[in-house]
Amino acid sequence: MIAKLVAIGTLLALVSGAILWVDNRYAKCQETKAIERRLDIKIEGDILNQRQDRLWKLEDRYGPDPDKVQNPEIKQQMKEIKAGIMMQENRLKVLEAK
């Protein structure tokens, strides 16, 4: 009789432990997705800030208009950074809209 009670108690403990483990492991999927989304937004924002900072440094040195820059490499770099900033802003808007 005691052996049956111990066996039933053990079985209930194992089942409840398994349920709690599954709940802890997989039920937080929404929380994980929210954290991943926030991290993606943070990463894209940091990239945008880095590009904007680089552009500002070039504009401080050479002026805001890339067409007036004498060095063709700097002119090209400024144009690429401006295009990259616009693409990065669009990516960030898409991530924030989700």
C-alpha cells in the first residue's frame, strides 16, 4: 500500500516537473521574440548612428555638398554613406512597425 502511494507520488512529481520544465523552456517564446526585436532595433539604430556620425565628420571637413568636394574618393564615400543612411532608416522603420 505504501509502495503504491510512493509510486503515485513519484509519478505525479515527475509529470508536474516535466510540465513546469516545458512551460519554462517553451512558453516564453513571445518574450524571447520581443527581446530579439528590441535587440534588432538597437543594432540597426547603432549602425544608423555610426553612419550618420561618419557623414557629419566628412561634412565638417569637406562641406555638406558632396558635389563640391575635390577628392573623388571622398565624394563617392559621402554619396554612399548618404544612400546607406536612407536604407538604414527604412530598415529601422520596418523593424519598428512590426
